[in-house]
Amino acid sequence: MSEEEVKVEEKKEKQQECPIGAPAWMVTYSDLVTLLLTFFVLLLSMASMDPVRFTEASSSLKDAFGVHKEPAHVDFAIPILPSPPISTYSPIQEQTTQKVYEKIKSQIDSLRLTNNVGVLKNDDESIILRINDSVLFAPKKSRISSQSYSILRMVADIIRPLPMDLRIEGHTDDQKVSDSQFGNWDLSVSRAVAVLRFFTQSELLPLDRMSAVGYGKDRPIVANSDDAQRALNRRVDFFLKLQSNTSKTNISSPQKALPF
């Protein structure tokens, strides 16, 4: 065997020999991985975790890896808030009534009806339009004067778009209009019905939004001490009240025409 062949064989033997123990780079790499794991465990222990979110996250990870199919049970309590105190009138009704009152007052001013039609806010859900009897009727009569037709039409135009029902109220003073004890009451009822009939026959307002009532002398706004105060008590009030959300009964039944 020549010297060159001997050198080749020695090189092969040296290449086949493996060093004893782990390589130096692996020791350094394992130390680095261990330190990183320790660092992240330390961060996890110092962090404040939401148990609900942590449980949901761990459950989703387990489902993704197929560990179990059912979601993990999450223990948490649903907070129960105390109910607000019950009030007689809601703030929405108060705001709606105030806005309607301001709108009506503005319309009366723009139509120049302030001398014939008064408006006042009765409570948190009703408004009153007030017309003196001399504007609508002759003394002790229940027939509407033709001069007042335009005023009633403008009043109907104001009421029509409002979300309110109308009650027409007739009132008189304490002076007797006939020998009958029901004279004043009869006159107040006849006047209220006359206004309702005018609105219905002229197709100004639907009948299902209106009602008529007479109180005679029993509801004066001032004492009947002299003629001026008695004139204030002789009036027709248009009592407007916010419509309720309850459904009306017998809606499907046809409305029968009243014998006007």
C-alpha cells in the first residue's frame, strides 16, 4: 500500500469519529429557550386575567385541537339592575304636551285668534282651548252663528294633526235660561253637541276622536258675582288629551252614522 492510500484511509477514519457529548451550540440554544420560557411564565403570573375570557379562550383552543366538543362551563353572574321608580306621568308625556302647547300657541298667534281663542296647559297630558260663548252663539241660543264658521275651521285645522283626542265641553253661568231645572245643563249640552255636529258634517275631524259633554253652571272658572265674570263662565272648552297606546275596542265593527 502506498503512502497516499494510507493518508486517505486515515482521513476517512477521522471523519467517521463522533465527538462525545452534546454539541456546544445545542447547550447554548437550550439555555436560551429555558430562559425565554421562564420569562413568559413570569409575565403570565404577574398579569391580571379575566376568568371569563380566559375560560372562553382556553375552551376555544381545546375545541380547535379536538380535545372536547362541548364548550367549557363559564361561571359568571348577570347583574340585576334596580327598576326605576314608577311615576304618574312619564317625562316623554310632559315633553310632548309642552311641545304641543307651544305649537298651538304659536299657531293661534300667527292666525290672529288670540282675541277669540285662549289656550292653557291643564296638566302633563292635556291642553284646553277656550272660546267665549258670544263668539259662537247668540244669547241663550245653541245654534252656531255663521260668523264663527271660519274660527271653528281654523280650530279644527290646529287640532287635526295633533296626537290628541278632543272632548267638547259646554258651560253656562248661574242665570236661569228657562223655568226648567235642567235649563242651563240642556243649553250647555246642546252647544257642545252643535260644535261636534259642525266638525262632523263639515268633515273637519273624525267622529272617533271627539266627544261632547255639558256641565251647565257647575264648573265656573270665576265667581258669578257680576256680568263680566258671568260672561267668562259662559264658554265652550276644547279639552285635548294625549291619545293612549291601548287599542280601541270594536275597531273592526262598522261605524254607524249618527242622526244629525
